[in-house]
Amino acid sequence: MCERATISHVLHANAADNSAAKEIEKNLRQELTERNSKVEDEGKYAVVDGSGMDTEKEKPSTSGSKEEPQSMNDERKMLERLIKKRAYPLFLAEKGVEIIEDTVDGLFVKGSNEVVTNGEREKVVVLGTGWGAAAFLKGIDAVKYDVTVISPRNYFLFTPMLAGASVGTVDYRSITQPIREVNRDADYLEALATDVDTENKVLTCESIICDGNSCEINEFEVSYDRLVVTIGAQTNTFGIPGVREHCNFLKQVEDARRIRTAIVNCFERANLPGLSEEDRINNLTFAIIGAGPTGIEFAAELRDFVEQDGPKYYPNLLRYVRIKVIEASSTVLAPFDKSLQEEAIKQMNRSVEFKNPDIYRLLPEQFRLVELLLDSSVKEVTAKQILLNDGSVIDYGLSVWAAGNGPLPLTLQLVEKLGDKQSEEQNVARGRLVTDAWMRAKGSNGSILAFGDCSCTTQGPDGPLPATGQVAAQQGEYLAKLMNKGYDLSPESDSNDGATEIPPARSPDYQSTISESIASFSTGTKECAKPFQFLNLGILAYTGGGSALAQVSTAPEAQPIKGTGKVGNALWKSVYISKQVSWRNRLMVINDWARRQIFGRDITRL
């Protein structure tokens, strides 16, 4: 008997120790993240869907001046032609042939498992594990280059489905993939880069080290030959008081997990005895600030949860539920065509739908589940209320902020260290790294490459692009191919004084592919790398109730192909399945959708 009691005490002690260690590690991670995400006066760096930027008036000129030597003037003219938008028919032909070439290479060209170099491999350090980083790692030859990935997150996250994960439509692990699986030849360090010495090419990193039940933050340095910065952006609060303290964001798995727990908390709290009707309404008011793709998709997923699972778990609480979408502008889904915006508003405003007709008898007359508050800007957020600039006050149980991006401190630090070539274009870049048309950070002489949400291309075929995963993925894939083909990203020219970017140069013995020959015909040169040009494949948004919006671009000036309702939903599902990074993820997401249809969402809090 005494022996059993002793064993029980030991088990409880071990469990307590393990729990304490996990809590310490969690607190240290939170401290590290918060310390490296604070930005002063963040409102001036706000970027919403890549729009609202007048780049025409401020675009730097590439035209030559009368005082310039003829050689420099020739280089400027060559650059001007090179960075012009390639003709769309030729560009489509180039991309089509490129897809065929990639398929053939994947089937018949076998990579070597041995490192074959004439000396030391160039050390490429990649910061981040998002869309751009995953695409770059998937394409880069980690046998030719010594590739190291540094990120506090050891997985790629399919962010478009975070809204579904936050209400239990899909599981978190179904939309994540270990970054080591993306490229097994690349090394990975679980750490956060906190400082960059651009002159000596050294990174300072911090990582959390746990030994038994104690954890501490460890600092170390990593050298690089070429730095690839693809750390994305963080949520921008526009400097509005109380947002960071009281609102939930939707950027990471931790955010989705926190929201999912909070939703159940709101329902369970509202079910406690002794509450007035007003208290229950306040507890079950879900405020979503921002009506872009993230805000609308989360509102749609939350509505699905209420309509599909609410009758099973909380039938007597449905009458108190309110979903309020607050948007400062006069419409929703700014990147979409106007007709699709109107369709989204219609879907948000539609009457509530339940499979069980008995549920309708439990609702008050003229019950309205979702309310769109357009032209409503937020003044302040407190622990229980949202104050609008028009004087209105909204009591809430859960608030989600989905309104804009801003730079991380490391991005701002690099902008400052790279000097005038960065600072003179910050009126357009707004805290992001300014890059040329080949992803090279200006002022770095090609030693720092950047793409995705942390960068802004001010001089190229497309100009500044929206902050989307589609853009970052295409940029990462482009840069990996550029490096695999051995282009010189830091060429020198005796005639150049640094005022004009010199395009990456092709090695003399390199044999062009058919797609590159098409690009060379478009740009008028065979010696230089083609600049990055974005191929807009369209945009999607889920609007709830098995309905989605799809906008597929056919040509730059042509009307897009549009899909709504069930057709849009079929496109939305098929694209999201195809864009998963592995068959493991595809099968897991399909399984989650099937399981949800049969058993509903799980509200268990673990």
C-alpha cells in the first residue's frame, strides 16, 4: 500500500514538473516574440491588401541625365527595357513552357546525393518558414548551396485555412508541414534572428533551450554569404489603443487555437445561471474588425459553426449570438470585383439557416446573426467594449482584429542599416525592404535577398505587389531557379557608380532553356536574367454556408472569370486542396471535411 502511494506521489510530482517546464518554455517563447515584435508608431507602416499606395508620383526615375557618361546611359536604357512588363501572350507562353520543363526535370533529371564543388559552397541563410520560404526551399539546390533555415516555427502553415482551424472545421496539423520535409538537404535552426551585421555578414539569433525543468534564452551567431529574408509581416494595429492588449489576431496556429478556445469559453460562460439576457448577448457577441479576406472568411466559418453545430451543443443560447463585422471603408473584400463584393455582402446579410426546423421557434422575431458595420472605424478597444469614432459602443465577448499588415522590427532594422537606397523609397515601401526586380535588397549589393510581405519591389514589371501567399510563393520559386542556374547576383561594372542596378549576369557556358529564350526575346537581352513578373492566378474567399467567391484573371485588362455560390465553393475547395504542400496534407484536409460533415466540429477543450 505504501509502495503504491509512493509511486503515485512520484508520478504526480513528475507531471507537475513537466507542466511547470512547459509553462516556463511557453512564457519564454511569448517573451521572445513580444520583445521582437514591438514597433514604435506602427500606424505609419500600415499596408492593407497592398492597396492605397500612390507609386506613380514617387517612383524613382531610371532615365539618364545629360551629365552621365554614355556607358552609364546605355546601362540605364538597357535596364529600362529589361524591367518593362513582358507582353502577356509571350509571358503566358514562357510560363507554360516553364511548367513543362519543370515536369520533365522532375521525372528524368535525378539530383546527386554528393556535393560536387570546386571549393566551399556558398552559405545561404533563409529567415522564415512561410509561403515564400517554403517555395524557395522546395526549389533551391541544397547540394550546390549550403542552405540553413532559421525560424522560431519549424513548419510551413497553410494560412488561408486558419479561419477554418479556429472553429474546428479542419485540424491544425492538417494545414502544417514540417519544414525539414520541404528540403531534407537543408539544415534548420529553431531560433529567432534578432540582429544582422550587414558588413560582416553575421546574424545574431536567440533560441529557447530547456534542460530538465529549467529553460533559458540562448544567444548565438550564424555567418552567411547570402541572406534570404522572407519573414513576412505582423498584424498592424494602426496605433489604436487597446487593440494589441484585448484583440485576438489570426496569423499563427497559436492564434487559431486561442480563438477556438475563446469561442467555447464564450458559450460556456453565457450558459451559467444568474446572468441577465443582456449579459448573455454581450458574452456571445463576436466582433471581427476588418472585412478583408481574413475577416470575411473567419466570420463565415464562425457563422457555419453557429448554424451547423450550435443546435446540437447550445440550442438555448443561439438566440443571444451576434456576429458583428466592423469595417472602416464602405465595402468588403477590397481586392475583389465590385459584383463579388456585393455578393459577399449579400451572403453575410442572408437569413440564418438551420437543418432542424424546431430551432427557429427558439429564436426571436427578425433575428439577425451577422451584422455588417461599414464606414465604421475603431477608436479604442477595452477589455469588454469597442469604441467607434462615431460614438457608438459595442459590447463583446470575443474580438478578432483582421485589419492590415505592418513590418517586424528586424525588417525595420535592415532598412535602416542598408542606408539611403532604402530610406529614399520608404514613402512607398512603408517599412518594408525595397528590392529590385530580381529580389535583391537595394543597398546590399546582392548579399541580401528579400521577398514576400516583408519586401516591396518599387522598380520592376509589376511595381509594388499585394501581400499574399500567391505572390510570395511565385517570388520564392523564381529566386530558387535563378540561383540554381548560377546567375551572378552581385555583378560589377566599371562604368557604374551604384546609381543603377546591374541585372544578374548569366555565366558564359550556360545553355538557355526554351522558356528563357522566350523571355530573352521579350526583354531584348540574353546576357541578363529576366526580372520577376507576377502571374495573377486569381483570388478566392469563403463566404459561408457552402458558398465561396472565385475571381480568376484571364489577362491584365480583361474582365475576370467569376464564380459564386456552389460553383465558387467547388473552385475554392479544389484550389486549396491542390495548393497543399504534400499529399499528406491533402488527405488530412479531405478527411477533416468528411469528418466534420458526419460528426460535426469538436468543442472539447484540452
